[in-house]
Amino acid sequence: MIDEKLLKPEERAVYALRSLYDRYGYAPYKMSKFEEYDLYARNKDFLISEGIITFTDTKGKLLALKPDVTLSIIKNSRDADENLSKVYYNENVYRIAKGSHVFKEIMQTGLECIGAIDAYHVAEVVSLAVRSLAVLSNDYMLDLSHVGLISAMLEPFSLDKPLLKQFLSAVEQKNAGALASLAESGALSEKALGLATVLLTEYRSLDVAEAALAPYLVTETAKAAYAEFSAIYKTLDSLGLASRVRIDFSVINHRGYYSGVVFKGYVKGVPDSVLAGGQYDRMMRKMGRRDGAIGFAVYLDAIASGKRETAEYDVDILLLRNGADSASVLASVEKLSADGARVLVTEKIPEGLRVGKIYVTQGKEVVLYGND
């Protein structure tokens, strides 16, 4: 039996998430640390980070330490046709960490549902994304969107590719100023700008979102996509999860790869998303696959970083040795750490260290520092 007190926050999360995914019939999936570089070179737009660590094997083949798990799972699996492949993973990926120019080994957990997926499987995966956030924190939110719906609502405006790219980029960045400039220049019509405003607005109610979207649900494709999105939200509501879901159509992810619902998850204390995923049928087609697919990844490095930044102390107890013999000090550490407290032994107080309590040895006893 593992003592959870000895585990880091990200390690506890791995065990809890694995248990959650097991309960829904997902099987563990293990893969190699590297793949052929060409796999990632052909799908760079899908990768979070552009940097890839490459090396040449003994036969002269260019390989890469994997910067992504989903691409590897797709490459190393076959079409399930009428069947379904449900897997979860806990893998390290190698990419440039956000906000830096340094490669890091990053722990990532997630799941993929590949094959003959239907409305149930989509709803299951989205609900598991919400439940995964609940494992990580008591204060969390999932932002929910639908790439197919956004594309269908934009279709009547016939935006050329460069303008469409500018439009979607501004929406994704929540850059209302850039969208207003496009309208002022005449590139965007007033109605297109109105749609942009709708996409930039966050909704905590499906009824309110539907009222805002109604003027733009003019094609059968848009109506069908909205019906799909609405059904997912209503399922989450019936499960009591909707209070943790925010409708946010600025979540677009990679439109060329995703085809349906997309989402990002956030927890208190971490500024960036700690979870992201969606239905990526378009990527399956680009890789020559017939299957449908939906999945998500949990970025445990972001969680670990957030926990460190918000932790009250670096160490629970600092024990000043004060010249005591090793046996006495070790006995004191055993006593002080009996309830799981983290104890650091030093000769003097380290500068900048955040400490809960400071003790000092006096003979074979320990007393609070500063007390007689």
C-alpha cells in the first residue's frame, strides 16, 4: 500500500486518474520514447511546441524523442472499424516548456477513444475531462467549444483563407481590438463582427449561449453542429457537472485537425490550461485513418509547477543541529516526521527558505527555535 503522503502532487494525480480511467474501461498503453522524426515533421501544426529533439540511429534513420503522445498512438494502431480502442497513458514527452527556450522532460497523462465513436463516447470523454479536473483541484473549470459549429457559422461569410486565419487567431487570443480593426478596414461585415463578439463571450448557461448563437445558425450544418454541442452540454448537466463547465467559443485549438467538440481545463493557482483535448477526426483522415477519435491530455508539469508556486512552505520543519551527535539528530527527525511532516536538518537557517517551524537540538531534546 502506497503512503500518499510520500508522493508528489503530480504522482498522486497519476494514481487517481489511472483509477478513474480504469473504471470506464480504458486500458493502459505503453510506448517507446522515440518515433521517426517524419511523423512529427508532417504534423507540426498539431504539436504544442515547435522544438523537437532529434538524433540518428545506428542505421542512419532520423528519430525524435516524442514531443506528443496522440500522434504515436495513432501511428501504432490500426482502424478498429466497428470496434473501439480505449486507452490511457502516463508518459514523458520532450518539448520546449512554455515561456522558456529550454527542453524539458514533461510528465503527461491522458486518454484516447478511437474507432466507431458515437454521441455516447464523446459525452463520456468530455465528462471524464471534467472529472479529471476534479481529481486535481477543488476549484476548477472546463471551457467547452465546438470547432465544427464555429466553422459552420462562418461559412456564409465566405472569408478568404488569409482573412479567416486573422479572424480565428484574434478570436482565439480574445483580441477584440484586432477584430474591430478588421471591421473598420472593411474586411469584416458588421454581422461577421457580431459573430466575433458572440464567440468572444463566455457563457455559464446553454440557454443564454443559444440565444446569442441563434442569428448565426442559418445552415443545416450549423444547426446539426449546435444540436450535437447542445446534447453534450445537457448530458453534463444531467450528471451534475455543468456548474464546472463554461461555454467559450474562443477555444478553437487546431481547426485543421479537430472536427467537433474541443475543450481546455483550468485549476486555481495555475495560470495556463492543465488539460486540453477534443474530437480530432480530421487528423485521423490526414494520417490515412477511417476511424473517429477523441481524447485529451493532462499536463502534470503545469500542476506540479502551480503546486510549488502556491505551497505555503518549502519545508514543514527546519531542525538546527546545534552540534548534536548524529544518533540524537536522527532520532529527533524520526519523531518530528512521524505524522508525515517534511524535516530538513541544517547547521544554520538557509536564506530564502520558507519554513513552517524551526526547532533546535538541546542535548537529546529539541525545542522551538527562540524558546528557552
